[in-house]
Amino acid sequence: MKEIKIGKKIVGGNHPAYFIAEIGLNHNGSLEIAKKLIDVAVLAGCDAVKFQKRNPEKCVPLDQRNKMRETPWGAMTYFEYRYKVEFEKDEFDEIDKYCKEKDIEWFASAWDTDSLKFIDSYNVKAHKVPSAVLTNDELLKLYNDTGKVIILSTGMSTK
């Protein structure tokens, strides 16, 4: 069986499982919550934490932008919500620094080319392809071009 290295850990063969804590957007746009979730992942012995990154301008369909949605902050459009939960450079700079301090790898599922280039600029050790973008050939080629380990899920996909 093939083995790969993600950060300092070898995965595959007879090596222990690689545990990833799915933070995703569970931070609700709060860096404080994100740090607490990282702390819990460290305490649980996880190898990495995973976030999500997308550009709402590219990823939110036009017909969905003005749909109202209940959120932790009350009712707002889906487009407003997408911007509220997205971390930008300042937050990811802090996440990168915090994960290094806590000695845990981090990476993110990037939903568009801009987001992938942004996340890759942090020299993450792996990338996670969101299952919802498995038919985006341009994005998949860009993932491949990073030369990083790619974790691909198929949970939201069909033939």
C-alpha cells in the first residue's frame, strides 16, 4: 500500500489513521471560536484541522443570493450570510500562527480558484477538495498543480 507524508506524519500502509477535525464554518465567522475548536482538536489528539474557504461572488448562485435565511445573527440573505462566515487574510494569518504554536497542521477546502490560490499561499501540507466541486475540471487541475497531498471526498456527489 502506498504511503504519503502530510506534514510530519506518514499516512497509509500500517501507519495510524490521520485524524482531521472538521472545523469548516463552525466558527461562525469568529476567530475566538475557531481557536477554541483548534484547542479541542489538539486535546483530542487530532493531526490537523480543516476550514473552508470560498469567494461568495463566485460561489453563491445568483438565484440564491437574495433568499432569506435564519442565522445565528437573525434573518439575512444567503449572500450576506456567506460573507459573514468567511475568514479573510487577517483571520487566516492568525489561524496559521495559532496552529503553528499548537503544533497542529491546518488546511482548507477551497471552493474556487481564488480561494485555492489564497490557501496554498500559506504553504499548507495538504488540500481537501470539497465533494460539491468534483465536476469543476479547472479547479481540480489547479489543485493538482499545487503538488500537495490532495484529500478528496465524494459525500455530496453522484455520477
